[in-house]
Amino acid sequence: MCFCRWRPETHSFHLPCGEMTITLEDTQKFLVVRISGRPVIGRCNAAGWRERVEVFLGRELPPDTPSSRTSGVLLSWLRTNFGQCPPINADDQTITYYCRAWVMHLFGCVLFPDGTGDTASWMYLPCLTDWHTAGGYSWGSAILGYLYRQLCEACRWNSTHPSLGGCVYLLQLWMWSRIPVGRPKVNEPR
């Protein structure tokens, strides 16, 4: 017996008591990200993505293998190459590359993870190349839209390997605050 189900037609959870969904306001409040500003859109051209990533990060990506994907950079590669912060006397360009790698890792692990959980997408690079304008995008809208899409993909009956991507952290925070069932009781301090 199913008590909760995601409905792709309405982008909402159907519960015995009615419908509920994660809103844009929830996204802004829980993640403290912008929900107004320029939309996160652009051309998605896979040709030359490796070169664009190499320029963005200032490092050469590992060579292609027959099993490598075109979806993005391996998170394990990001951790290996950018896991240790540079020394204090590093130049500004090196620090910029490490900051970019950290943001790319954050996007691939927390905000926009795919169902595999092992790559950071290159598709957001056009919005991140200029640090001065990157904060002007409506990242909250993009995060919520991507989570909706991933929930819809995960609930398809014909999927051979269903998995959930998207900002699961947002989903957990929303469930914790909106659905009291199963939440531990917090005692008042003495």
C-alpha cells in the first residue's frame, strides 16, 4: 500500500490527506539562494565541453576512456586535483581555479547532482565564468526545476535503474519542516 506518491502531472506529492509540494519560497528559505534575477538558461552544446571545463578550471582533464561520459567532470577527479587548498601565498588565478572547482563540486554533489552521483555537469559553466554576474541568476528556480525533473524521472515505471538526483538536501529539509510524521520529538530545554 502506497501512502505517498510523486505525481509528475502536478509536480506534487499525493498523500492520504491531500497534495503537497516544494515551493520556490521553500527553496529560498531552506537553501538561502536567490529566486529572482536572470534565468539559468543558455545554449547546451556538448561539442568542446572538455576544453571549456579545462579553461574554467585551469587544468587538463583526464583522457577519454571508452566508458567516460559526456555529462561532466568526475567528482573524484575534482576531489583529487582540488581537494587541498593552495598555500597562503598562492596567486589570485590559482585561488580562482580552486574556488571554481569548489563551486563545481557543490553543484555536482548538493545542488544539481544527477542520479549517478559521480559527475559535476559542465552545463552551468556559462553562468559561472563571470563571478560578478553569477550571483545575479535565479539559482533557486533552477534548483527547484531540476529537483522536479529528477523526481519525475525517478518515478517512471519503465525505468530499469531508477535513481533520484536533484537537491535531495532540499527535499529532506522540506519533509522535516512540513511533514511531522516520523519526526523525533524535541524536548524543551530545562
